[in-house]
Amino acid sequence: MTTLTETTVAGIDDQRIANENSTTKFMVALDVDGTLVDHDGHMSVSVREAAQAVVGAGHDVLIATGRSLNATLPIIEQIGIDRGYAVCCNGGVTLRLDPDLTDGYEIIHKATFDPAPALRALRQKLPTAKYALEDEDGNFLSTERFQDASFGVEAIGVDFQTLLEATAVRLVVFSTENTRKSSPQPSRRSDWPASPIRSAGPRGWTSPPPGLQRPARWNGSAASWG
């Protein structure tokens, strides 16, 4: 959990934020996997109640996650956030939450990129890997019916050429033959977008749009809050 305060002391600020009698308003940025939910995707009662208490106390709670939009919305609902902002898709999509909106949210920023250079570079190193991407419409396209809980929707099986021709918000790679230490580093290549491959499981990696990471979108959302 990331807490933005003027004076931060690990552990103590968390207790202060949960205190409903506090007159100080904080902005709290929360990751999802490994923070709000465990690695099986389960949110415990104690975590849910603690997060709901922070939201209920009037603090600005921002979800910032690598998950897709459709996998992020249920988390937002569980902890009771109905106003503010959320960053998903590893910074590729930013939402404004407002109960007066038709769907309760609107997309205010979406960063897309051409995945073809990355896919070609990766396939040279990982010819047997599975590949998936989230397109600009929120669909997940994948080879070999590759599925992951972070997608939030059922992936649509397509051939590799279709992935090359798509416009992506993020790219996900899964390989059973490589560990994280031996993962390729195409970010050092001239034909690879200027974004690192981020961990997406024991043998998986995910890449957001070039040059974009979640902290950058946190700053934008914080500025919007004022």
C-alpha cells in the first residue's frame, strides 16, 4: 500500500488513516494483487473491512493495478469506492469514478501502442510462449486460449498475425520455459517500446504502453483531485 502524506511513518500512518475521528484527509494508493487480494484472487473479510473503513472515513482512495478494467471494477465495488480515480492496465487506462455517471465511471485517459515490434522480438526469444493483449476496446486477444484472472473477461483465441495487427493497451506473455531471471530484455533493443517487461506471475510478463508506468498515472490523478 502506498500512502501519500506530509510525514509518513511506516505502520503508524495506516492506523491514523483508519481512525474515523481524524480531521486529516489523505490520498491512499492501493495495488490489488498481493495487497487487497491474495494470489488466488480472494479478498479476506479483514482486508475488505479495513479498506472500507478508510473509504468511509472520507479519504481519497486510488486503485492502481496492472489488472484490466473489467478485473478492476469488482475490486472498486467491494471496497466501496464510488468517487475519485482508478488506474488500471499498468497505467494504460485511467478512470474517473462518479455515481452520477451512467456506468458509475468514465475513461478519461487511454494509452495505446503498436504491439508488433514487441511481439516479433519476444517470439524470437520465446517461440513456444503464449501471448495475449488487451485491445483498445477492452477485449483480450490470445494465442492458444491463454487465460489469466487479471484479464477480467474471457480471452478470444486468435492467431499470432491478428495480435500483430491489433492496437494494444498492454501485452502479456506466458512461458513455461523461462524464469524471471532469464526473461528477455527487449527494452534494450532499438525496435522495442521503451517500457520494461513487468512480472505477471511465476513465468509471465506484461508490458504497458511505451514509457508509461502506474506512478506516472498516480501523479496525474493526484493533480486532478487537487
